[in-house]
Amino acid sequence: MNDGVLIAKNLFRKKLRAILMIVSILIAFAIFGVLAAFERAFNAGQEVSEDDRLVVVNKINFTQPLPISYFNRIAAVPGVRQVTYANWFGGYYQDPKNFTIVMAVEPATYLDITASDFAYDGAMRERFERTRTGALVGRQLAAKWGWKVGDRIPISSSIFQQKDGSHSWEVEIVGVFDKNKPQVDTNFMLIRWDYFDETRSFGKDTIGWLILKTDSPAINDRVSETIDKMFENSFYETATDTEKAFNKAFMAQLGNVALIVTLVVGAAFVTILMIVGNTMVMAVRERTREIAVLKTLGFSGARVLRLVLGETLLLALIGGGIGIAIAAAITASMRDSLSTFVPNLEVGPGIVLSAVGLMVALGLATGLVPAWNAFRLKIADGMGRG
Amino acid sequence: MNDSALVRLSGVGKGFVKGRDAISIFEHLDLAIPEGDFVAVMGPSGSGKSTLLNLLGGIDRPDTGAIEIAGTRIDGLSEGRLSRWRAATIGFVFQFYNLMPMLTAAQNVELPLLLTRLGGRERRAHVAAALEVVGLADRAKHYPREMSGGQQQRVAIARAIVSDPKLLLCDEPTGDLDRGSADEILAMLKSLNADLGKTVVMVTHDPAAARYAKRTLHLDKGHFEEKELAA
């Protein structure tokens, strides 16, 4: 036997009580794990943003178009190293419920600017630039539908239609690309903007947004200011910001996920802190005589304090560990069905680490009062009370 | 006074405050118990028998005077040092056994050994020996709820002797037992005293129990009166 066995025996001496406390803790950590996984997935775009990448969108909001002519004008701004542009396609495959992220892009420059995020090999670049109806497909999306290079597939738009009234564009898959960073996902498709623009029935010669690289992150502010000033008082005013700020603003449309996570988890934790803390105070109080006996046998106050804290820590680690495991199972079960909207939904090492930190904090917080009471207990008082 | 005494109280005073009144239990108590003695302490309720035991075990501190046990002056020790001293020097036997209900007999006996540097194998050997001494080797894996009162008290005695303390302090060790079980326990204490040389101080109300001791001290109104008893 050792102190660990003693702690575990004490914790499970009343099994129903211990199980109920573990269940309440695991519920809190399961909520935490799932919400944190969503929060991380939502914010993954911010994490992979490059410091020297700026995004130019319509000042009204990013759903409004910009003229294609801005491409050359922005490329000429001092400090701009390279520019590309893209347009949201609003795609789906076969059925509107099969929502698919499709972007119409300028082939050469888009691949250059996003090359740090995705692995486009030379052959697929060459084919994409050569094939007007070509499409590059991310590995996850290709795997989802069983697509391979050479397949010709119809991809439809819920926003645009062709001049003949059709909503469907036929594209040829000329490459399947992988990712270079773990935080990004490959559940999307790139088609060529020129093909899309020539065939669509409205919005001709407009683009959704531009992405540019500056010579250095240090001149980002100056470049942003120059671009926005250049189009001031025009029909299409621009708002230029870092890619990180753009992604953050995009996610903000869905609500402040971080705040939701904090509030829900905070409420759950405060409730559990009170329940477990109160239960532990009572549980230790019931054992006053036993604690006095331990001290009589020679256990020091500090050691008794460690035993009680160990008990609440063990409780939090068991409950929290099961809770996080459940959260991992829940997110894993939802990953495929939500991969289009929330890519990379998972309880990753960062979340597990945060959860362990929270478990330790919860264990210490709930054990502090009973452990302190046990530490201070005078043997004579304890023997008399029990 | 005996200079080779294992236990020595010199001018010990102890009182407590109840409401506005200060009540004195002892004012100037002297006591010497030589090593190997078996002393029964008797006296009316409220005479301070349990307080005396608490003082001898370092559970309580005297207001005045000095307490020296096995060569250590304990009345001035810090709580931490007192805990270590108690673990090494004193074995306690309580009226209500005070075993941990969630631990087996062997685990209960092992508790004091968790405070030593002994490894797991050595601890198990000591526990087995202690349970053998009290005749419960076959009950090592039983929980307290699976044992009679007499058996539980024997486990408590095994726990008290497992770390080989010089002094056993017993507070009404047979107060919760029937006559037969009480005699078994008292015979065991006598054997520990006679065969293993343990010094035993036993508080009791029971004259029959006191007869197992080598001598009886009557504590009343803060003073001792001694009677030698034949076993």
C-alpha cells in the first residue's frame, strides 16, 4: 500500500457518491472539450494566417464584389510583392445539401500565394494553368467523394448560374493537393476564375476578394492605407486588413465563439466547484475521527493535507479524463458530417493540455477547504467529535 | 523518582477554560514509569485519565512542567517533530478500535509503516509478523466490518506494535468488548509487556482489567495514589 492507494480507497469508500461527483465533473469536461474543439476549429484560420498576407474586400462587406481591374492597380502599389484574387462560388455536388467549398481563383498567382499552406506539385500547377475547365481538389474532399485526377464532375452553384440557365459547371480534376500545415484543411476545391467568369450570367468582371503579399509585415499598415485611399470615394471602396483580422472578422459573423465557450464552461465549472467542494467538505468532515487517528499514528498535518488534496485531484482527473475522452469521441463522430463547415474538428493536444490544467485547478480548488480543515484539526478535538 | 524512567512527568499542570471559568485538571503532577512497566490508570470520570494519556502521546501539551519520554523532552517539540516522534515511539490502542473501514486488516496494520523508509516487501513482512503476534494472520485480507469487536481490537493492537514502539498507550481498550474478548485483549497486552518488553500505560474503569497490570495508579483530584496488584 502507498499514499495513492489510501487516496483511492478514501475516494471510493462511498461508491455512489464518488460516481455522482465523477459524473458531474465529466459532464463539465465533455462540454469543455466539445466547445473548445469547435472554438479551435473556428479559429484555425487565424493560426495559419501569414503575417505578410493582406486581404482586400469591399468596404460594405466581403460578400459585395470588387472590379477585376483592382488586381492590376493593387499590384502596382509600392510594397506589394504579389497579388491574387478569388471569388466565392457557393458550390454543391449533385444535391444542394452536399455543400462544397469551391473558389474560383486566378490559377498561377493564387497557387503562389497559398503555397506555404498547401502542397501543389509542379505537374498539377502546369495542368491547372493549361486546362481552362481544370479544378484542383483538396485531399479530404477528393477522399469524401472518391474523386481522382482525370475525373470530370459537375459542380453546381447555389448563387450563380450559367448564361444558358444551368447552375452546373463541368470541371476536370487536374490535381489533388495535400496540406503543408496541420491546422489547415483540404476540404475544398479550386476552379479557374476565367472559366467561371466567362460562363456566368451575372457579376461579370468582378471578384470577391484579393489576397496580396507585402515585402515585409512591417509595411502592412502603410500598404493597407495606400490601397484603401486609392479607392476612396469610388463605387467600390475597399477595406484592407491582415489575413488574420479578416479571418477573425469572418468567424465573428458566427458569434463570439470564444466568449460562448468561456461563459458556458465557466458556468459549468462554478456549479461543479460548488457541488464537489461542498460534497468534499462534508465527506472529510465525516472522517474527522479517522483523520485524528492518522495524526495520532504520526501522519503530519502536511501529509494529511496532501492526502485530501490528492483525493480531490484524483476525482477531478478521473472525471475530467473521462469527460475529455467522451468529448474526443463526440467530435470524432461529428468530424465527417461537419467537415465542410468546421474542418479539423478534434480534441487536439492543446485542448487536452488545457483540460489537464483545468482538472488540476478544479482539484485544488475543491480540495483546499477540506484539506486545510484536516491540516488544522487537533487530534484531541477530532477524537472527541468523531 | 527513578532516573532510568521511560516516562517522566515533572510538575505538569493542565487545565482548560469553560465559559468564564478556568478549570484545573492537574496542577503539579509528577510521574515516573520505568521501561518494561505495565501501569493501569484508574479514576473517576473527569479525573484527567484521558488527558494524561493525551499528554503522554504528545496529542496535547501541558500548560506547565516537563514531559520526557524515552529520553526526548516532548512538551516543546513542533507539530512536525512531534508527529515523527509519535510514529517512532508510541503505539496507540483506542476503545473503539478506530480502524479505517475501507482498508483490510493488513492495510490498517501497514498504516504506521507508511511513515517509515521501509520498502513494500519489508512492510508486508512486518505486517505479517504483527498479525501473527495477535493471532490474525488468516484474517489479513478481511475488512473491519467482517470481523468481531475482539478481532478488530487485535488488529488495532497489531497496528500499535507494527513499528516496534517502546510505549503502548491504551485508552479503555476493553471498554467496548464482552468479558471473553476483553480477557483475550488484556492477556495479549500482558504478553506484549512480558514477552516483548513493551511498556504499557492503560486507562481503564474496569478493576478486572487493571488486575492484568503490574501496578495501578489512581488519579483523583489531580494526584496519583499507587496500588501494587498481583497479576
